[in-house]
Amino acid sequence: MSASAILKKAFPLIPTHGFTRACIAEASALSDTAITALFGRDSEAERVLVDEWLKEGVKSISSGPGGPPAGTQPAAAAAPPPTLLHTQLKASLGRRLKYNEPVLKHLPDAYAVLGTQTAVIPFDPRPAFEHAFRIADEALHVSGDTSLGPQWYARRAAIAMAYSAAELHQIQSPDTASGFLSRLLDDAKELEVAVGSVGEFAGFAFSGWKGILKAQGVLP
């Protein structure tokens, strides 16, 4: 069985075991030595599990009701009417929030593992930024966005900021996350104007996730 297949086999156990080496061990019946050989020492194996789970989460954006069949690409054509694109975008990002639901209580630990580096740099915001930007890019892609140039970046930064805020909100208030995301996306055009640079969004992602991790006791 490949390393990727072992990690995917562990996904159903994450709700009960978290993003842990124990989760991988339970799914694979591998010894700790074998897990280290395949996925790395200590928290490195947990980081690999989180990474694989996040990659699978990107696929959820284009699957399920209202989405194109998995593995397909939108046909090259003119952009859909703004109202339709907006509706499709809400549905795509809603599917990604739903993907979080079974493991919601473990997300702060997951992002702590992903972002924790060294004693000198205790929390690296780049993984949180890359995570949200990847989701925004995929959601806009499957929704038919055809923006180019500066608008391409501004639109993705705005949607990434909206999604990241909704995901942070989801951890605190799961039942209202969908409505919160919908309201943020309704204001996304204003966000495009407000996001002057990628650095501004990175600062937002850093502050938001660091605050959640502190509140959960994951970071001091």
C-alpha cells in the first residue's frame, strides 16, 4: 500500500483520533518505526497527514451537489453572468466548509502542527495563507472565473480572506458558519478593493489563526 493510500485510509479515523501518529498507526497497523520511515519523526508524520487531508479537501470544492463531476474541468468559455458565478462560488466554498465538519474540534491542533516551526519562529503564517489561497483559487476556477492580471490576484486574495474568516468563525460557531460565509462573499467586491497586497492578507491570516490557537491553548 502506498504512503498516500495509508494516509487516505486514516481519514475516517481523524474524528476520533485527531491528526496524530496514533491515527496513522490505527489505520495501517504499522509500527512506530515504520511510520517514522514513511512519514518522518515526531510531529512530521502529523504534518504529512494534515497536508494530505487538506489536499483532499480541495477536491471537495468541485464535488457534491451543484458541483461539476470530480476530476473534470470547466469548459473554456466566457465567464458566467456575475450572479451565477457568485451563486456557484458560495456553493463551492460551502462544500469546503462542510468538509471540515467531522474534524472540526481537531482543526486548531492541525493548523498548529502545520504552522509551528522552531523556538525562534513559533508560528509560521504561510501555511494558513497558502491553504486559504488554494481554496479560493480552486473555488473561483470551478465557478467559471476568467479574471486576469491584477484582478486575478485581488479576487483570489479577497475570497481567501472571506473563506479564512469563515473557517475561523466555524471553529467558534459551527451552526452559523455558512450564513457568515455567505454574508462575507456578498461583500467580496469591497474586499477586492480593500486588499491592497498579498502581505495584508497574510497579516490577517496570521492574526486570525494565532488568536484561535491561543484561545484553544495550543499556543502560549
